[in-house]
Amino acid sequence: MDELSPHAAQLPAAMAGPQPDADWSSGIWSACAQLTPGELGALLPAAYRTLADESAPDHARRVAREVTWAKVQPSFTAASLTELYAALAASPRATDVRHAAGALLRCTEPWDQEALAEHAALLVRTAGPKADRVADAALAVAVPAGPAVEEELTARLRVLYTDSPLRLAELEVMLATGPRERAMLAEDQRYGPLAGEWPPLPERDAEPSEALHAELARHALRTAADHLAALHAGQIPYAADKAFTPADTDTLRRAARLAKTLPSQGACIALAQAVEAYPTPEAIAALRKARRVVRHAGVSKKLDRLLRRAERQLGRRTEVALRLPDLGYGPDGVRRIPCGSCTAVLTVTDEATLTWEGADGRTVKSLPVSVRREHLEEVALARALLGKTRAQVRTLTRALEGGYAEGTVYRYDRWRAALAGHPVARGTARRLVWEIECAPGAWRAVLPAAGPLDLPEPAPSAAVRLWHPARASPAERRTWRDRISARQVRQPFRQVYREHYLPEETGHSTTMFRGHLVRIEAVLGLAVRQGWNIEDEELTLSVGDMKARFGVAGNLYSGASGWAEAQDVFLQRADGGPQPLAGVDAVRLSEILRSVDLLISTGSFALCTNHAHDRDTRHVLNRLYDQPLGRTARLRRAALRRVLAEHIASGRIELGDRHLHLDGYDIHLATGRVTREGDPVDIDLPTGRRAVPLPFLPYDEALLERVVHTVNHLLEKAPVPRR
């Protein structure tokens, strides 16, 4: 065995020797956490031998299990790879070929083909009964096993996939590749690694690297499309979730980076998971389009969760997120499509719009019937392009916002070309505040919508990032809010008015939200869309290499209902250990806590209209009456001070600590509840054409809009309150 560090050397000794003292377990766990990739690769053969030895003492098996559960990525030399194959072959299981194939990818030296052959052949033959589950890994290990073993395995797989034409086509392509490429495909699993499996390798290129695989992807998608067309035409009998076999579904997942609505829930979810793993703007836009037309409630919920994760993941893939096509728009963000006597004018400014011009250049309210009939394709193209543009802008917006939690930073030259100067992305980028690193550690905040940048031209390699209030001083936050309100800039997402959280605790948890009462079904409904999962009756959110855990005083499970009290928020590292709050980037920590606050705010009272009149809700609302405002409500108060500045100056409106006071009415800033002399008042707000137009609001929020609607209604109509 290669030279091991002192902390790593105690592990093989613990597996081979007598049981250590009473405090041995904490030292073993610490040693496993400090293993280097090479040390783990050297220790794994001994660990697998120990686990396969039924006579091994319990403490040795426990140490071996801790070694196999280590979170570090192993690497192997030619010698340790041979030892691993020998250890696996000593007591082989059908799934051991996955470790054998993964080790080929992680071997840093040319391996000894002769030394591996006998062990590899035994592993491949042992995998025979479960060849459908480990086929890719078995094909990789079959190469060092020899041609005879490879031919035997191939014949078995061809029989197994007789009714899966897409998988058969993929098999023929794989046979023309080498062991590393086959092992790479074996790593591309639909579900993440289980306990005892190695972490995924660093992100690989999602696109086919060889022309052979590119052709396979095209063939798979064309074949699937033809199959679906035949099914829709009635040429093939329809059976729910039977349009593709499980093997073909997995091939489609790997061949496609987009998901359409399919008569197979398995294929739809598999493709959506592929988008989550390797998101692109085009793929997410297609997945969102599929989500709109899916009718199955369970599939819709899964797609919501996958969409949110994909958008966050896209924020980490900086170069991919900026890979937006211009869709034919000119530098001014305009594209014109002739449609007979009229012209479709598509414009991208703050949002994408479509207008029609007549032959005289004037805007027409509706297309003439003759144009719609004679130029059907051109009209359809213009409308489809509008939808595609809006989808791309929406995807870009979500990706930029998702970059907060991932600490995304751009090069200035890429930012200028792909965002600030891009015809489709420019309207989004110009309404956001950006920070440019003018000198090491010196950042300048700029708003492109305010005009040319007021600073020297940065170097092409200068760093650019989105401004965040958690990094700004109180004076800077007030300044940017005043500028945005004065210029009436409607930002693509909440930025200068963004909630930010800087907990005072230094441990691995915060009590910031403890004690808030929430409606469980409302919290769970939003949590699914925000990418949270339920684990051990807690909500968990993965952010980078960390996981946030948030629970309530009650049982959390799918379908739970009722009221519950919020508990603490905990952070943990990828290895399961506690993560101190002080060691987390301020913006990332703020975004995690903002996500929790969003669950609590939405699951509280003002937006739970279905339960607004039950006795428990009234009791909770009364309890809230004198509670201090939360972060979201304080931002709402700051926005109202700017929106209603004229009325506040006139003295008709008074903005208190928790309420807005108007002509004897009190409007609670956290719930929107209206009272008069302490008694609740129902305000019937007009809707549709009778609604009072809203003034400029610096950000979109349902409760902020409701409060402003209520204020305007009371100011202009002065209705008689209905007690």
C-alpha cells in the first residue's frame, strides 16, 4: 500500500487489529473526513475485503463502511486499481461492476491489462442476472476482461433489449468506443449516488463529444418523434406510461437536453432530470413550455421542482447561461417580419412585445382578415417568436437571480457582449445594478439604464457581479432605492428592494424565524416550487456544497395540513457535518434565509385566502397585531414611503411602525388586514376595468399591490366600511 499520512494509516490498522479504545469512533470519523483522493483509492480495496469477510469483527466492518462512505473523490494508481479489482472479485456482487467501471475513469496511470483481465471477467459474468441495471458499467469493464467476455455480454444485452430499439441503437454506438467513454456513460445515472457510491466527477460536457454520439442523439429523438406521431395518429395502441420502455426512456434522457409533454410520465420526468443536470437556456425554456401543457397533477409538481433546480444550476454554468441566440433581432432589439401589406414588429426593451404596422407605417390594432388568411405562416412565425423571446428572457432572469446563491462572477468582456450589448438580454441587464471590480477588492456599482458607465473602461478580464444589499451599507441601500424609484425602473427581479439577512449567531443554526405560525399546506406548496425537499420530516434545500434544514413543530409529509410553529434553520456541509454560519459567504447565507422567509411569509396569513375567516386564523392575526415587522414587511414599508410620498407629505396618510393609517383605517403592513377602531373591516376592491390604476411600484409583490390598491380605493372612493 502506498505511503499514508498518520491520520489515514490508523484506518487499515483499525480494520485489521483489535478494537481501539472507547473514544475511537470520533477519531475514525475525523480521519475519513481528511482523506485525500489517493489515500482513499489505496484504502478502498482493504475496505471492500473487510466488508465481504463475514468473520470480520463489528468494529472493523464499521471502519470499512466509514471508508466507503467518505465524501472525497477517489483516485487510483495502476497498482491500487489492480488491488481494487482483486478485492471486488474475491466476493463479487452484481453491482460491483459500477465501482470497477468508475475506477477506470479515476485511474491516473495506464493500467495493467493482464493483471485486470481475470478479475474483470468474473465481475462482468457476475453482473449477468442484473445486466439491464448495470449494462453501461459492465460494457466498460468488459474491455479489460477481453474480447470473449465482451462478445458474451453483448449477445446477452441484444436479447435483453429486443423491444427497446433506441437502447439497441445506443448499444451499437457504445461498442465502437473505448472503456473510458463507456465508463463515462455509466456515470450518467438518472438518480444521484447512494450511500457507499462515489461522488460524481466534476461537471462534464453535456453535449456529445464525438460525431457518432451526435448522430445517435439525432436518431434517438427522430425515432421517438416518429413513434409519438404514430401513436397520436392511432397507428399504435395507446397505453398510459407505456409509450417507451424503461431502457428507451433512459436512452432518451441521455440523448436529449429538452423535455416535451409525452404520453409517458417516465420519459417526461427523465428528460426533465437531464435538463436539471445539464441546463441550458433553450432546454429550460422548452421544459417550461412542457410544464404549461402537462395535465397530470403529480407530473406538474415534479416539473415545478425540477425547473427551480435547473434554474439554480444554470446560474452556476456561467458560460452556458450567457449563451443566448439573438433570434434575428438587430442591435436595437427590433425584428421586422413582412406579412403581406402589414409588418410584424417585435421589440425587446423591458419586455418583448409584438405590434403590427400597416403599409403606411402606422400601428394597427388588429390584423386584417386577408393578412391572417393569406400569410398564415408568417403570422404564426411572429407569434411563436414572441413566445420564444419571452421564454428566453424569463429563463435568463431566473438564471441571473439564481447566480446569487452560487456566487456567480462574469468577465467584463463576456458580460458586455452577452448581456449589456445583447439584443435580447440587454433589456434585462440594463435594469439591474452591477458591480465592476475596477481594482483588486475595489468594486463600483453601476446601473446601465442610467446611461454610460461613469468609470474608466474596465479591462476585459475585470470581474462583474450583481449588486446585492447584503454586501452594501445602509446608506448605499437607501441611495439605490431612491434612484430606482426616481427613475421608475421596474427591475426584472427584486434586487435593490431585496430582503437581506445577517444573523447575529455564529453557530451552525439561527433562531431568526423560530415561533412564526404558518399554514403547512401553503408552505409545502411553495416549497416544492422553490426546490425544497422533505427529508426526515424537515425541509431541506441544497445550495452549492451545503444543505439548509428547516423544520416546523409538527410532522411534515406530502399532504400535511394545519398550523405549525417554525423552528430553527440549520446548515450542514456536504459530508453531513455542521456548517458554521460565520464561514458562509454573506450573500449565499442571505439567500438561504430569504428562501426560508419566503416560505414563512407566504404560508402566514395575508396570502392564505382559503383560511382567512376560520377561527384559528383570526386568533393568529390578533396575535400578530402588535408583533414587530419582519424583513419583508419592512421592505414593503420602505417602498410604500416612496410610492405614497405625496400623500404622506400632505398629512392624510401616516406610516407607523406596523400600520398605515388613513382616515381612521389601519392597514397592517405584514398581513394587509384592514381595521377601524380595532374592528376588522372587509374592503371590496374593484377588479377588472373598475379597478383603480396602480402607480409605479418598484417591485412585484401581491401583498404590496393589495395594500396600494386598498389605499387608492379608500382615497378615491371613500367607501362605507362593511363591518
